[in-house]
Amino acid sequence: MTTLPGSALDPSAPLLDAGAAGHYRTVTRRALGRPASDRSGTGPLAAFVLTHPLAERTVADLAAGHGPYSLVHLAQQIELHHPARAGAPLDASAELDAVRVEPKGTRLALTTTLTDRTTGVEQARLTAHILLVGIGAAEPRGTLVPTAVPRQEAPGATVSHDLGIDRAWIADYGHAAGDLNPVHLDPQAARRAGFADVIAHGMSLVSLAVEEAAERYADGDADRVLAVGARFARPVLPGEGTTLDLTPSAAGDTVAFTVRSQGATAVKSGRLRLGPATGAGR
């Protein structure tokens, strides 16, 4: 049995670097065919990038001593309470909420949080559902609760946007996000993991939805995206015909999204929650 870490704290969480955050958004927007944004907001994906190193270490501690495994990102939810401020000292913490051994491996729910070290105010809370394929000796914990899929009332018209996802963009996104998993960068490593080629990062597809929704429904202000959640159904390979579908609510406060690749759904149950326009309060 693996003894699970209870919680982890990273007292040296990386500071938000405005230049790096801007580069991340610029790289993301390239697959949308959009130029760099002229808005300074970072949006909810900055919180994911800042907490990702701690989340990776927490999962690696769980998997230590069990040999090779594959990590499958099943779902992600992000609640953004306050946009990250460049240079503000942050604490990142991680908590394994639930662990369950299944025939394919170990499924877990991991919550990470970002807190302003100066004020003690929570900035963001992120929950990931992950499957570690090949690891079946973990100690069970908690109860895995399926991610909620709120129903969208009175949806508006759906718009679709073709995505330009190629190997160069996948690699550039990985370096901008700090996610250098070989299945995204090395075709041989991807084939050893069972894929025909490198695959796009799941969160890169979510970041595309955030950027496009901000442009269409939030005056280009990514910081108005206060929450985002999605489930990952299948990998996206470079060169495939991949399309983002956005469906705003009639009230304009939520946007449902999916990503389709080669006619199949790759990201499903996507949902963005938008805040009021700048100056109208949060």
C-alpha cells in the first residue's frame, strides 16, 4: 500500500510574472488565429499554471515506487476569487480529497489552492480528477464525487471556431505553461503511451475556450472569467480537424463549450461563468 500525503504546502510558490502570463496568453491565442491581447488580465488559467508544479509533485509522491504509469487528466474545475497580481507573494497548497483503486489504475481528486501570503485571502481553488493508469496499490481515501454539470437555461446561439493545433503549437504551449510531459513533446514517448502522435494538453483546449469566450462575450477581459470547468473525453492530435463550440446563456453570464476533433467530442461539459464588466464590481 502507498501511504498518501495528507496535504502539501509550497511556501515558495512562483510569483506571477506579468511577462510570462502575457506570453502564455499570446501562445494560446495563436491557435485561435488571434493576435496578442491588448488587455492586461490573466484569467483563471494563470492559477492553474502557478499551482501545477505542486500538483505534479503531489501526484509523483503518490506514484513513487510503483514503476511506470500514465497520467490521464479526466476533469478540471477552477474557481477564481481574485485575479493574481504580478509580484504578489503566494502560498500554494494541495490536498488529496479522495483516492479509489479501479481496474485501470488509481483515480484521485486533488484540490489545490492559491492564497495571498500577505492578506491570507484565497485567490483561487482548483479541483482536478486524475487517473494514474498502472498504479493499483494506493490506500483508498474519501469519496469521489462526480463533477457537477449544471444545466444551462435558455441557451443562445452556438458559434464555432476552427482551431489551429499543430506540433509546434503544442510544444510552445507546453513551454509557456511549464508542462513538459513527454507525451506532448516527444512522438516516441507518445507512442509508448499508446497514442499515434503527441497530444495536445487538455488544459490548452480549456485555455482556448477561455480566450475565445472572453473575446466574444466579455469585451476581451479574461479576468471576467470567474470559473471554468470541463471533462476530458479523448486526446487531440496535431493536424486533426478540431473545432471549439461556444453557447452563451441568454442572460450572458455563462458560456457552455465543447471541443470536437475528427467529429468526436474531446472536451465535454465545458462551462464558463462570467462576472460583470470592469467597474461594475465582482
